[in-house]
Amino acid sequence: MTAYANFPGSRPRRLRTTPTMRRMVAETRLDPANLILPAFVREGVDAPVAISAMPGVYQHTLDTLRKAAVEAVSAGVSGIMLFGVPEDGKKDARGTAGTDPDGILQVALRAVREEVGDDLVIMSDLCLDEYTDHGHCGVLTADGRVDNDATLERYAEMAQVQADAGAHVVGPSGMMDGQVGVIRDALDQTGHEDVSILAYTVKYSSAFYGPFREAVGSSLTGDRKTYQQDPANARESLRELALDLAEGADMVMVKPAGPYLDILAKVAESVDVPVAAYQISGEYAMIEAAAEKGWIDRDKAILESLTGIRRAGAQMILTYWATEAAQWLGHGRG
């Protein structure tokens, strides 16, 4: 044993000895300011509606949405991303409710802006899928395909009404070619030069969106494989990234987050704009379901999943746990 008295010469465990030591040398820090709360607001209800596949998440009324926004501010969350859920009778082939100044999302934007002002970055989902009777993210051709360029015209209208309603940031999520450029022009031409675009630059056609479709009351049959990205592809993401940046994206996003940490890391290494990642409904549901079964420690799993997304390069994380996790982090549990 004497010959090996100094073996091993390097002992990384010395930097893991106490919680304070581990905190001091941590390479990745998760902060409430990194978090954005996605929130659903439903038209025509007088009480929040539970989303069965997402325990603890609700379709809000305007009043409960206001309260959720105030709670997010109090917890130190940076932003809120709003999704509108119109009454079924207001859906049509062109998603008219999405560009109606009195549509549910626009009403919600005004309500939240009135409630919290600039204390939260108020973001709006810019897409037609919640408002179309076919559930796709755009206008359809006669043979049922999404018409890219006709859809861009609708997105330009949506950008204007959402900005008019008080959005600080619009988030085009439909994955139409050229959407960022068209939206930037529409905003600039209507006096909304200061409204930012959070581009859904990398959005994969994922099996993990299932609970979200319940959350927004989706009318979709089939899939979105002709416009969302193929999970098998990586280089394609960098092409999408280059196009969005050239068209004027202020921030870029990868969605989903957890299954695509490799893509997130590639994007984060390639840009000098803020990078977001969306921890989507299926990611949320899996952790909640496993925790409910007693198979994992819920709180630790939540923080570990968020830290992993942050470590991969996301400066901003959209997560349904935003307010809860921010409260933990504010009390030193991170």
C-alpha cells in the first residue's frame, strides 16, 4: 500500500464534499429569471378547467389568468406565454378568431398587460391551430395540404392584433417557411418595431405533444409532419436557424426540450441571440405520472430536468412548473 500512498493524485470528490461546496463550484445555475410560464385561457367558462393529462395545469378564466400572472411576478418568473382556447363554434377553416381583436387570446393579452404591465414579459402564441376547425397551423389547400404562403398572410394579421393587444413578444410556432420575415415586416409597418419575435426555430413533429392538444382543445386529425421537423434530422435545424436569424428573429427556440438536448446545444453554440427551450406537455406529464406512482421524487426530478435544459444552453425555459420552481429557487432549493 505504501507504493500507492498518493494514489489517486487527483480527487474530484473533494469538490463534492458539502452542499455549500457543491453550490460554490456549480457550473450551471438555474434562476427564476430563466423561467417562462405557458398558460391557457379558455373562452366561455366561469371556473378553471382541469387538464386531465397535465395534473395541476388548467384552462384559465380571465380572472384566474390574472392571478396566475401576479403569482408568476411574485415568484420572479420572467415571462408568460399565452395560448387562447376559443369556443368550438368560433372555429373555422381560416382561424378567424385568431385575428379577431375581441378573440380570446387578444382579450387575455389586454387583461394580463393591464394586471402586470411590464413586470412580466408577455408573450403570445402566434399560430392558427387553436382556431381552425381542422386543427392545422395554417390555411388548407383544396386537397387538404397546408398552404404556406396563404398562411403567412394570416400570420401577418395575427402579429398585428396581438401586438395591438399588448404582447411584448410574439411566438410564431407554425413552422411555415418565411414566417419570421413576414411577421417582422407586419410589425414594423404597423408601428410595432419594439415588439420582439421569439422564433420557434426548431420544432419537431413529436409524440410528446399529446397532452397539449387536450389543453388547447385541438380539432386536429392526422399529423403535422409536412411542416414540423423530422425527429431524425439534426443539420436541418441549423438551416432553419440561419433562415430565422436572417429574417430578423430576436430570440430562437428549440421544442421539445428534453428529447432534443443535443439540438439545443448545437443551436446555443451557433448564435449570439438568446436561446429558449420549451419543456412541453408530454415531458411534464411523464414526470407527474411517475411521481404520482411513487417511482421518482417529483421535486428533485423537476429541478434536474430544468437544470439539464439550462446546461444544454437554454437561457430561457418555458415550463409549466415555472412559478412553482421559481418559488423553490427563491428559497434556496435549487
